[in-house]
Amino acid sequence: MSELIAKLKSEIKRLFDEDVVDVVIAFKKADSPLRPQPAFYRKGDSLEDLEYNSLCQNNLANYLTRYPHETRIGIVVRGCESRSVNALVVEKQHPRENLFKIGIPCQGIVDLRKIVKQTGEDVSGYKEDQEKISVVFKNKEYQFDRKDVLHDSCLRCVHPNPVNPDVLLGDPLPEGDPGVLRQAVESFEALTKQERYTWFQQEAERCIRCYACREACPMCYCTECFVDHNPPRWTESTISPAGTQAWHIIRAFHQTGRCTSCGACERACPMDIKMTYLTDKLNEDMLNQYDFAPGMDDTTQPPFASFNLDDKNRFVA
Amino acid sequence: MMYILEKKKLNKILSTWAQEHEVFVPQKVEEYSQFLPYTEDSELALKSPHNTRYPPKALFLPQSEVMLKFNNRTQKYEEVNTTPKSRLVFGVRPCDAKAFRLLDTVFDAEDYADPYWKAKRDATILIGIGCEVPPSTCFCTTVGGGPFNQDGLDAILTELEGSYLVQILTEKAETLFASLSPATIEQEKQVEAIQTKAHDSMSPAFETDGLKQKLDQIFESSYWDKISESCLGCGICTFLCPTCFCFDIVDEVQRKERVRNWDTCMFRIYSQEASGHNPRPTRRERTRQRLMHKYSYWLDHIDEIGCTGCGRCVRYCPVGLDIRAMLRTANTHESEAVHA
Amino acid sequence: MHNNGHNPYKPTPMHIVRAYYESNDRSLKTLELVFDHQADRDEFFEAYNPGQFCQLSIFGKGEAPFGVASAAWEGDFVRFTIQKMGSFTQYAHQLQAGDAIGMRGPLGNGFPLEDWKGKNLVIIGGGCAFSTLYALTKHVHHPQNRPDFDQLVVIYGARTSGLCMYKHDIQSWYQRDDMEIHQAIDVPEEDWSHHVGYVPDVVKNVAPSPENAVAVVCGPPIMTKYTLPVLVELGFAPDTIFTSLEKRMKCGIGKCGRCNIGSKYICKDGPVFSLAELQELPDDI
Ligand SMILES: Cc1cc2nc3c(=O)[nH]c(=O)nc-3n(C[C@H](O)[C@H](O)[C@H](O)COP(=O)(O)OP(=O)(O)OC[C@H]3O[C@@H](n4cnc5c(N)ncnc54)[C@H](O)[C@@H]3O)c2cc1C
Ligand code: SF4
Ligand code: SF4
Ligand code: SF4
Ligand code: SF4
Ligand code: FES
């Protein structure tokens, strides 16, 4: 990792020295070694605290939409992030020419909850290498196989390598097996209707509507989210089965053809709610029915956002 | 008075109480914990080094609470019965108990009392449990509390080998433990040592002297841009916070109920006015409101910090923003020329 | 006011006795409400002070705060003038005489009339925020109250003559010898014989004397912003200039946390503040 971080620093330094970008979105060390934070570097800032490891759990593409289109943004992207950036470019949220994507092939993001489940809360130290992740809990070191503690979305990841980066740091990794994702979707589909509904209910109804899932998602950039709309109010804002279910289902549907399966929503959720199974299913459908995967380039409109005058279905007029 | 409650008798005493009171205990849900009604099968989550993730303020200020039931055609309404049956909350941590006392100054104020809050508070006995090994994310001692702080509690437990020592703090808890045997002098001494050790294990997280004045001074400064840059503007740090109390009032037409729901100053639409004007248009102003409320405005109101150092916002912020670090930065932020 | 154990979130049942448009573009509508129960009426008028507001409640639509636009002596009703904005106000505009409505209040502090006794009053309003100033003027007009105050100057601006509120009554103020009334509209219109121009400029022209006077300014934020310095220039001290603030509100009683500026809740500590008090508050408006 330290080699990669050194490379990252020198690349960022180059970008500022050669006046390629105005800001670089990356990660930095925080007080707790377990919680690296999104960071925003500008020319002249010290890069001392720059961090990159498998605990960097946010999707940095989330911050793109905060900048005016003129801002030249450098951004550290892993596979999913690079595709989120593409999807945002397609949606005209930032011009491609004002973006510089610093790509890093991704070994997956560690899900702290999987670690804590086995050690107990209040873990301190953290170390990682290619295969192993280790943490310290009550002065004792615990070691895990990387694959045992990766976030579920990362276990299902098909494209760990950044798509069309401007520079790639590190060696490309083998692409993921699309079968894993398909299988996950299929095993959910294999449940009975009642079982599926029960699962959905149990997850959705723990929701406290903090909207961290929305705020953590790069694609949820609407100035006014449907749940905030008034009048009319589209959903109950009360914590009720009707309200939370509506939130979960509509949020997922608004991601159709846009979600890059990064899992940032699920990692942000304070109530440990599973929600990627919904967007994963929609992604599978997009692939099967439209041969489309979000963010694989920065020009193709998602099927549900494109329309042809000679479309055989009359859905517009 | 101090008693010894053997761990193996815990379930028995809880079920005895449950005959007379609605008893709430911390229980595990997925990987987090929450106060839920006690049943014989409840698995108590007392072991975690810290607090329940979902805050017990919800027992008094539920996330969604029906205030009135109405008929929108006739415009007639009924009040919802606000008086619950007698309640007992077991396993409250000192930081949360202190938060209840702080919130009483809002909801049971001299000018207006909130009947929904007050009825539940009046009907509740709070049995606390101290924190023997305070985790790294807690900082109660920095903000005037402590891992065995008695503020707001009716009794407090200290864990010993195989038992708990119970300190009775108010009349409300007097009879609850009367059937137990009293603690010995040695046990009392042992507990004192445990409590002191726990307290001393926590070092100050930031300087509170002059902090309010400093925050007031830098209200217009770039400090807020800096600390809010990565904030997502979600509801986690405020919804989970034991002292955050903001709520929205909405009419749910289908269920014909006027409901209050937790709300938060971290949401964009929170202060958006009908004209479109938003006094807090960006995360800068919203983060500022959260910190200023806790570390300045509360002091103006009751001369106490409105944060009990429970550490929830630190633990669950999805971008790792740490209020302690933010306040340390405030303390060292150079005063600068005011913004245009 | 203390709620003495009763539920402050309960709206008082009321009925609309009169509902009429106040402006020719139908953006402003006045509702006059009467109490369903005598006891509620007594309690309201016992507490009410001009400058206060109420939460109007329509079950199914919610609640929204509005300034009281009537003085107690006008009769057993409470008047509100409502500008059509969003969900609540749109619906409120559909209400007719005879319809039921709820009301919580009076809320907030109102104008510090006790402190103003013996002073000259300079009342400056713009747009629909003039409603509470209308209540104040009406209050002062009552023969029993009039001796409490010295001179009375009212300056009231609206964008067009069609948007001028309480027209009929205000027209009669020109005949009164115990006050001065100055009305203004933004741009010239045929048949308009009063001032033309923005309120701050009109204030400059009229140049009320700060001598033993207090000034009250209520209007759209932009108007207030430019009028305050004019008053300061005329020699009004910050503790003799008052204004009423608006913030998004829910509870109206200092519980829901929504309407604060610094450590003040606008609903409970306001909405009326002196400029001196405002200068103490952080810029969070
Ligand atoms: C003290 C005070 C006195 C007022 N007096 C008057 C008056 O006399 N006449 C008048 O026309 N308007 C007045 N307003 C403004 C009026 O309250 C808003 O225009 C109204 O709330 C808009 O509600 P809405 O549902 O139509 O808009 P929406 O945008 O649909 O608002 C939804 C909800 O948000 C809240 N809200 C939105 N904007 C405001 C706001 N500016 N102030 C307070 N709450 C808001 C309300 O709870 C409202 O129900 C006053 C506001 C305050 C604070
Ligand atoms: S992050 Fe979790 S709790 Fe928050 S709104 Fe999303 S699903 Fe609900
Ligand atoms: S939890 Fe973190 S990201 Fe969410 S609003 Fe609070 S500080 Fe911002
Ligand atoms: S601000 Fe954070 S640490 Fe303080 S009481 Fe709230 S959640 Fe706990
Ligand atoms: S910090 Fe924000 S959400 Fe919390 S009580 Fe204060 S204003 Fe409300
Ligand atoms: S409106 Fe609720 S605190 Fe002011």
C-alpha cells in the first residue's frame, strides 16, 4: 500500500505542478485508523495525510456534483467509482474535459461490520496486505482473509479496474465473474413471493430515514428528492411500513441503469439495512434486457433515459 | 443504599418488574443494539463496550409520534392518550441519562411543557449501568459527565464478577431492589476503585474552556467550509444523538394523523422557506448549526454543553467525521477577517 | 404564557366568518375567524398583543404561521391575510365563510407596547407583512389606547395599487387628524396620487423624526434590509428600531428547534426584535 500511496502523491503533485486540476478528491487519514475520510486537496496543500487502503468506504464520485462545471477536478477512482463518474458525465453533471481520473485497480472494500462481528466493537489498529487484513482489539491482533471481510458488493464486483482512467496506478486485476452477481440475484429470485416480501419488509422497516444511503450515493444528486417534495407529498414521511417501503422501492427504481453496484449506500446505513439486492436485480435486468451496464463509457445514455422518435412504444406522446 | 444483584437473578428480577412496569432493555438487532420491550427471551446487550446504537431518547421522543387523530372532512380531532403505563428502562448509560435531563429543559420548560414528552418521563424509572471500560470513541468526561455519572438516573449498576452492585439514587428506585442483599464494605470499595479507574482512563478529548467564545468568534470564518467539506448531510449524527431533539410536524392524510417525526438541521429542506429562501443553503451552514447548537447555544440557554460525549456521531458518521477533531480544529483556528 | 398542563399542540376550533380577496391578482386573501367556544375566545383576547402570530391548522394540510391582522377591539374575530405560496396557503385560499379551521395561539412576543407608551410611532410596512402593522395601527386607533402614544406615522408600500391591502379602511386614514399616512407603489400608475418608489426611498423622503420615537419595520427581507440603514441615518438608535422576523416554523413554542437564529427561537423569543437585539445575533437569516 505504501508504494501505491507514494505513487498517488507524486501523481497528485504533478497534476498541481502542471496546472492540470484545481482540486483533487481523494482520501486522507483521520484520527481513527479505521475511518479514512474523503479529502479535498488544492494546490499548495500538504499531501502528508493522504491515505489509500481497503477501508476507504465512500464513493468519491459523490462529490463531483458539488463543483461548478468549470472546476477541473482530479479524482481517485476505483472500478465502481470510475463508472459512477462516467454515468455522471453522461448525465451532464460534469464535463469530461474538466475531469482527471486517477485510476486504482481495486481489491475490494473491507466491511468493518464483518470484522466487528467477530472481534467485538471498538477495534483499534489496522493492517492489510494482498491477502490478509488484521486489526487490534483489546491489545490482541486478529487476522482475517481478505475475502472473508470484504463488503458483499465487492465480492460480487465484476469490474474492479477503473474504466477509461486518465492514469492507472498499479497493475490491472483480473475482471470479476459476472456469475457471482447473477447467482446472488437468482438466489433471491428463487425465494417464494412471500419470502421475498418478508425479506424486503424486514430490511425496509428498520429504516430511520436518515437518508445516508441517498447522500452517500453519487447518483442521488437531485436538488429535490421525491421524498422531500411538497406538494404533493409522494410518500409518508412518518416511520411507517408504507413510508419506509415506498422510500426503499422508489429509491432503488430511480437507480435503474445508473447504479454501479458500489455498495456505498449499504455501507453508510446506520441500521445495517441490506439494499443492494434491489439495485443488483435492476442491474441484471438492464444487462439481460438491454445489454446495458452503467458507466462502461462516458457517452451512452442509459436505456430509460434515451428515447427515439421511431420508438415502437408510444410512451411519450 | 447499595445492593448486590447476582447476574443469575437478573432475568428473574426483570420479569418481576415486568409485571408492574413496561420494562425496556438493550437488545441486539442485526449488528446493532436498541432498547426494546423486555420479554423472557430477550437477549440483553449489556456487554458492548458502548451505548446502544439507536438512542433511548426514542422512548420519550419516538422517531414518529402520533399527536392528534383527525377527520379532515369535519376538521374534528381527538387527542391521543399521552399517559403510558408505568415504565422502567434498564441498562441506560450515564451519557444518555444526562441527555434526558438536558432535554427536560426543552420539553418541560417553564413557558410551555410538552405533554407527550413529560407524560412518558414522569412515568419512567431509569436504572443505569456504568461503563467499566469506556471505548475510545466516548468522551463524556470532557463534557462534564463521566462513565459512572449519576445525573438523571434513579439507580446505577457497576459490574462485578458474577454480580452487579446497585447504588440507589432516588426514591423511585428504592423499593425495586429491596429484596436483595446489601453490599459489603469490600464490595463498595471495589466498586469505587472500578469507577475511579474508568473515569481516569479517559483523557480530555479537547479543551472546553473558551470553546464557546471561540466558536462565536469564528462564526463567519472559513473553518466551517473546512470541517464540512466531506459531510454528506445525512441524518445519522443527529438522529442517533441523544440530545438532538428537532422534529417536524406533518399530517398523514391516509392515516388521518398529525404526527411528529424526528427532523434534523443537517437536511437541506429543514429550514427552506416557502419563498424558496434557505437560510442554511449549504452543508457549511448546516454543520455550523449542529456544532453551534451543542457547543454555544445550549450554553446560552442553560450554561451546559448540549453534548454528552456518547460518541455515536463519531462511530457512525459514514465519512468518519469526528466532532472531537472538529472542535480541536476550532480551538486552533486562527481568527480571520470576516467573510464578505 | 404557560400552557398549564394543557396540550399546546391542540388547535382551538374556529370557523371562518368572512373570507375575501385582498388583492386584485387574488394572491392575498383575508380570513376572519371566530371561536367555537366562548372560553377559548376569552383566553385568546386575554393574552393577545399586536405583533403576535398564530399557527393556523387545517387537518390534512398541516399548519402554518400567520401574523394576526386585527386588533382586539375590532370584534370577536381574529383576522389573517394569507399570501398564496405552497401547500397550506393554496388550500387556505379555497376556504369560504362557514368552513371550520383550527388555530394555535397567540404565539410569540408581539410588539413591546408597554415600552412604547408616550412615544411617537413610525410604522413602516411593505407587502403582506404589513398585516401585523395594520393590527398595531388599529390597536393605536382605539380611543382608549390612542392617548398612550404621541404622533403616529404610517408608511406602507406595495408593488402595485392592486396589491394594497385593507384599501377601504386605509383610505379613511387620510381623513384622520391624529396620524399621517403615506402609501407608495413601486412604479407609476394612472389614478395613483400617493408616493411612487421603493419603501426605503419613501422613508428617506418622509424623513420621520427620531425624536422620542420608535420605528417598526415589517416587510420582505430586501425591503427591511434597505430600510434599516435609512432609519439609522435619520438618527434612530438601534434600540428604537423594531422588526419582525420570519423563519420556517413548526411547533411555534420553542420545542421543534427549527426557527433559531443563534440561541434565540424566533417563535418564542420573537418574532419581534429590536435592531439592537438583532445586532447581537449571528448572521443566520
Ligand atoms: C411569524 C410568522 C408570521 C407570518 N405571517 C404571515 C402572514 O401574515 N401572511 C402570510 O401570508 N404569510 C405569513 N408568514 C409566512 C407563511 O407562514 C408561509 O408563507 C407559509 O408557511 C407557507 O406555507 P405553505 O404550506 O403554503 O408553503 P410550503 O412551501 O408548502 O411549506 C410547507 C410548510 O413549511 C413551513 N414553512 C414554509 N415556509 C415558511 C415560512 N416562510 N415561514 C414559516 N413557515 C414556513 C410551514 O410549516 C408550511 O406549512 C409568516 C411566517 C412567520 C414565521
Ligand atoms: S441509510 Fe439506512 S436508515 Fe438511512 S434512509 Fe437509507 S436505508 Fe434508511
Ligand atoms: S453523520 Fe457525518 S456525513 Fe452524516 S451529516 Fe453527520 S457529519 Fe455529515
Ligand atoms: S454530539 Fe455526538 S457525542 Fe455528543 S451527544 Fe450527540 S451523538 Fe453523542
Ligand atoms: S443540533 Fe441540529 S438537529 Fe440537533 S437539536 Fe440542534 S438544531 Fe436540532
Ligand atoms: S417553530 Fe418550533 S422552535 Fe420555533
